[in-house]
Amino acid sequence: MTVPAGVIPSTDESAELNQVVSEPHSRPPRRLGRTLVVGGLVLLICWTLLSPVLWTAMTVTKPTNIAFVNPPQFFYEPTFDAFVNLWQTTQFYSYLVNTLVVAVISTVFALLIGVPAAYALSRYPGWISTLLLVAALVFRALPRFAVVLPMYDISRALNIYDTTIAISAALVAINQPFSIWLLRNFFAEIPEQLDEAAMLDGCTRFQMLRRVMIPLMGPGILTAGIFMFLFAFQEYLTALVLTDVNARTVPVFIATQLGQTLPMLQQAGAASMILTLPVIAFAFIAQRYLVAGLSSGSVKG
Amino acid sequence: MRRREFAMLAGPSILVMAGLLLLPLYRTIQWSLQDVDYGSPGKFVGLDNYRQAFSDPRLADAVVFTVTLTLLVTAVLVVVGYLLAAFVNSLGRSKPYVLGLLLVPYVIPHIVGATMFSWLFNANYGGVVTYAIEKMTGIQVLWMTDTWPNRILIALNIIWSMLPFAMLIILAGLQGVSAEILEAAKMDGASPVRTHLSVIVPSIRGVLGFVALISIMDVVRTFDPLVPLSPQAVQLGNESIMLYIYNVAFRDGGQDLGLGSAINVLLILLIIVLLYPFIRGLAKEARMR
């Protein structure tokens, strides 16, 4: 809504209204004042919310001997020793690969089975759809331990404990309720006449889903995919229970470093920053699709 | 849609949920009635585990702590999330960049965010916030070892990590409010505050309910943030129900799987009670369609 002083776009009715009421001379300073206040507020909010990240970024670039001293040190020679240490003295590389593998596999499978299911739920009337939706809501709210502890027991019995397959499968199931719920709301926005038209033209239900629905659902599927990837990337509890050393993910690694001595603590900080930087880039790319995707009707409540 | 098509489309998803959610859940209920350990068949003991759970004051403490935390955080998320969303919505060209920055706390893994919080606050690690408070007031707040400061720290961390999501959902809702209604309110001479309270808030009621729903679901199950933020959770009385289950049934090869499972079942019942209004609403809406 910020309009440069002196330029009044004819399309903006409120600006015209303002123009009639207020003195032309008083406008530039008031605009400037408002911009400054809003800008200051933006800076303050962002700075407050990002301060934990900024402080950690400082902590991990300090020399190890002053990284955690009290009173805190604000001036120092930046160094990347903690990152070098992390890379050389721990298995961080394999933890990072595990984390990515789990996130990718579980996202792909969650969408592969979730998209058709969500479509079916949005089109099939009757009690079974209602039941499944309510079940999805309850499953979404299920305490992780109620399913993860039995999974631990079962995965040991099946000899797949401590593998990326086991965590990926667990996460597909745990995140399935949320993804079909989100996707169903997207599908519900697409009028059913479209299905019927395509099928009258000779498509089978499956061809229609592949050629008409899925392309139309681009933003919806992308939104669901972003959420699935994020959830898998962040998951701590499931990985904590289902992994030991071979399939350990970065969040579990960071938590195990916390009770340790200073160099290891700073390594945990370095690992945190390595995990944080890509998700920040991710946040910038994702925000466009998330707002567009969510406002196109998925959160009618 | 024919029944066969429905079965083929929804089948894989239903199978996965049945095999990997329903079956483990059944196991948990079974274990809750047994004296059992991992990898060995249990012995049926009836309701003994439940009796033990109810006679343990730790459970009562964990429930009070968790429910209070949930209600407080949910209220803050709805109110502050709304204010933040309204503010971001009024921004011009800078909106995408501000939104990207504000989303950062949400995308950071919870355990990492909580670790960052502990370093920001804990004086033992040169926490700069505690240092600043001490400089200004002369009081050194013991965030990790005093019960109430620790509670505030935990609540702040959870609000911090969930606020972007609340804001994002409410923002999406705000963009759906029709421009005509807003114009009409303006013509009628409604003040900005009045417009928000009587026009915008009622028209995005559903969205605010959705934020409350997600917040209740997630905060009741708080686990990750407590690991870095409250190493002494048990002594301080800041143990969440999930952490209690973990301590009883898994930590250091925790032996009491039966008791842990019983608490799991009780937690599920608590969640169903808290979500009952939402479940009823959803069932009603689905039936009406």
C-alpha cells in the first residue's frame, strides 16, 4: 500500500479518498514517518525472532576457548575451526546423508500414496470417507511414543532396526494423516464436473487423475511435499528411538553432543548452523508456494 | 465414484496407516495390560499398570504442567499470530522477504531451535540475554535450574517455533477476506480496531480454530524442546507427559514398558477429550456435504 509521494494511482480508491481529505503539503512527511515506523517495527520483529540463530552463528565462529565463557565476548577473530573439527572428528557427513535420504524417501512415498487417497476421499460420499477423515485427525494427534515404541520392538524383530528404511517407513505412516487431510482440501476445491467431463471424453478414472487432476493440483502437491520434507528433516523423536549409530540423523547427533565437553558442544553448534542455513534458503523459496497454496482454500477450518 | 475405484485409490494409504499406525497402537494397548519388556512376550496383569500410573504423583504433575503449557501457548499463538499476520499483510513490496525471515524459526528443527535458545539464555554458556538482564537489574536469572524461569523459557521457545506457522495460516485466511466487506466497514466509519474485532475476526473464525487445533495437538505432545532446555525437568517439576513416558519406558533401556504404554493410552484419551469439539465439528461438516 505504500505509494511514492506525489504519485496517485487511479486504481487505488482509498488513496483518492485520502487525497481529497488531507492537505497535499502534509503528505510526504507523514508517509515518510509511517514508513520509518513500519520499517523499524519490521527490523525489531525480525531481529527478535532471529536472535537465537544469530547468537549461535556468533558462538560457532568464536575460538573454542571463548565460545561459551561468561560474561559473553562480543569481539573476536572469526574462525571456522569448529566446522573443520566437526567434519574431521565425527561421522557428521554420514548423519547428514542419512537425514537427507530419509527426508527424500519419505516425502516421495507420502505423496505417492497420499495423493490418490486424498482424491478418493474428496470424491467418494458416504460414511467411510467421514470415518477416515476423523481417523486421520485422531492419528495426526497421536502421541509418537504410542506407535514408535512398538515400531522399535517390531523393527528389532524384523532386523531392520537402525536403518534409514525403518525411519522412512515410520515417517510416511506418521505424516500420512496430515498429508491426506491437506491434499483432500485442495481436491475438494476442484469442481467435480471437471472429472465427469474428462471421463465423458473417454478417460478412465486413473488417466483422468494423472492427466487432469495432478497437473491442476501443482501448488497443492508442492505445498504438501514441502511440509512432508520439513517434518522428516526436523524429526527427532522417531529417529532417536529407531536408530543407533548407522542410521543416526543430524538432530539426534546434535542432542547427543549436548551433555559433552566444550569442543563437542561447539561442534553441535556448527552442525546446527549447517542444518539451519539450507532451511533458511528453503523458507524463502517455500513462502511463496505456502501462502498461495494455503490461501487457495486448504484451511477453511 | 465406484467402490472398487475408491478401494484402489485409497487402499495403499489405508494399508500403510493400518500396518504402521493401527497395529503398533494395538500393541501399545496390549502392553498397557502386561508386565513386559522389549523382545519378550509379556505377562497379563490386568489394570495394574494403570493403578500404578494413577498413584504416581509424577504423572499428576506432568499432566498439570502439560495442559497449562498447552492452553497458555495456544492462547498466545492465536492472539500474537493474528497481530503479526495483520501487520505482515499490511506490508508492501517487502512482504515476501519479511515472510521468508519470519518463517525461519518454524523450519529449524525443534531440537536445534531449543539448543540455540539454551545458549542464548543459559549463563553457564555465556547466554547474552541473561547477561543483559543482569547488567540492567543486577539479578541473575537461573533459567535452567529454577522452576518458574525454566517454565517461561520452555513456553517462549515453543511459542517462538510455532508462531510463524500460526501467522502463515492466519495470513492465508486474511487474504480470503472479501475486499467489499472491508470497503463497506470503512464507508460505515468503523475504526481500524473495530473493523478487526467485528468484521475480520468473525469472518476468519474457522482459520483461528484451525490454528488452535494444531497448537493443542502439538503442544500436548511437547518432547523435543525439553531435551536441551530442561535437563533437570524431573526435579523441577517441568516434565511433560511425553518426556515422562520416555523416562519410564525407554531412557537407558528403561524397563517399565507396561507402565509407559498405560500412560500412552491415558495421553490418547486426554488428547481426544481436548479435541472433542473439533472432532464433532469435522464429523458434522463431513456429513452435511
